[in-house]
Amino acid sequence: MYKHRDTGCLDNRLEYFVGEKYRFVALVNSPSKGGEAWSGVNSVGFCIMNTATYDLKDDNVPDSLMDREGILMYRALEVCQSVSDFEHLLDTLSRPMGVEANFGVIDAFGGAAYYEVNNHRWTKFDVNEIPCGYRVVTNFTQTGRPSDRKGVDRWKKASAIMNDADVSAIDHRFFFDSISRSGKPILRDITSAAVAFEGVSPGEDPLHTVMWSLVGYPASTVAFPVYVMDRDCIPPFLKSYPHSENCKSCTMALYLKGKDVSGEISSVEDYSEELYSPIIRKFKDGEISRRRFVRLYEKASVKVFSQYSSQMHKYLP
């Protein structure tokens, strides 16, 4: 599952949470209001994201009670294990829910679905029932008003890219390179991040779920794999740092925005793949313990960010 994030808040970071039932990692704004998540993964392999829509609201609920999508996703990450749990959450939240959005969800049991949700109702689209094996979603719905659709041009471009792709061979780099970095109308001045969730098969350890994260303007930063463990092991440059609520990755990406660094980005991500691939494979195959994996993962992350910083040094003040 893949999320390309546009927002008025260009500063964002990752954060580790210990929720009511589950631990989770989420993309949050910098600064964060608290209690909001703008995509994330939890310790049982449940992942969630959303896209804003403008064609579903059918009531007079005031703006002051809207824009609660981040609150809903935070709650889902701390209590949901499956798509069924998410549906139960939607059914039991107090009305009006304060949302107008598409929500994408995958779990560790093979569940994958999109939900079109407004203040009082929701409609499910089960991706497992779609013949091509995927669903492209931007900023409109199938159940809303056609006259109020937005993001149609972006949907057409993303759909064309997916139609030409070998779906069986798609990985996180395909999403980031072919879609998030593809230029207008998908990559925009208000793009702040992109994430690709690599889920697990039924029976596999949910802790193998990966949240591949481009934190910052996608064309000028590099992707890192992020895991949910029994302690916070998010690379430090993806979290807030002293004297700033933003993360270094995002801050650097914003400074580099507009500069042609595509060659350097590709080179660093090739280097990243060389470092991460063997330790991720050994972790999934059970050749190394979870503790050993975390140690190797943290060392690899530092090396990758150091390489990124070195490559970008000539562009920085």
C-alpha cells in the first residue's frame, strides 16, 4: 500500500507510540497537535493511510468539527489488528465522525481495502476482489458527487503508470521513482512525504511489516525502511531533533527542493539497498535474532544518512 502525501504542513516526521493495545509508528506533522497520525503501521501489521475527498460530505456539520482524519487513524493504529477491527471502529465511533476521506488499510491476514467515509456512513472496496490486484485512489470517491471530484488528473496519470507496470515486480522504489518523483500533476509544491507499506503474508511475523518512508519532499530525500519493535528504533534523522520539532531528513529535503539531485538520490538509494537487503533477508528468514537485526539496522541507517548528507553537501549552506 502506497501513500503520496500533500498537505499545507510541509514539515513532518516519524514518531513511535505506545498505544492502548498496540505499539505503532506514524507520520505526524511538525509540530504535532498530538493524538493524530497521517499514516502508520502497528506492531500487529495493521497499516493505514488516507486521502482527502471533497465530494462525500452531505450535511451541515461545521468546519470546527471536521478534519478529524488524523485522530481516526491514530485511534485505529492503537486498537486495530485487522480490516474487520477497522470496520468495527467505523461502526462504533460517535457521529458525526468529522471525516470526509478515503482510508486505505492492509493487515497481516491478507486483508486489503479502501473505505469511502463521511460523517455518518462508509463504503468498502475490497482490493482482493479487484481482478488487476490493485486500486488507484486520489482525491475523489466512487460514491460521492461527480461534480465535486478533485485529483482526477493525478488519478489518470497514476493509473496509466500502474497499467504499464508489471504488478508482480512492483516494490517501494517503483512507487517512489515512478509516481512520487514523476513530476506534475502528482509531485506538487505541497507534497511533504511518501510512504510504501510492505505487508506480510498470513502466518508471517507481523513485525516484518515495513513502512518505507520518504520523509520530506520526495524528489530531494531518500527512503528508509522503518519497523515497529518493542522499543523505538526509528532512525534519529527521521524524528524531531534538538531545537527543532522537524526531522533532519525533512529539513534537508525542503532546502534541496527545486535542485536537480536525482542522480545523487539514485546513487544513495542503490547504496542503501546494498546495506539493507542482506540484513532484512536474514531477519525474515530467521537467520538473525530480532535484537541482532535492530543493531545491524541502526548501523546501516546511520551509514545511509551519512552518505546522503555527503552527497548533498555541495548544495547545502
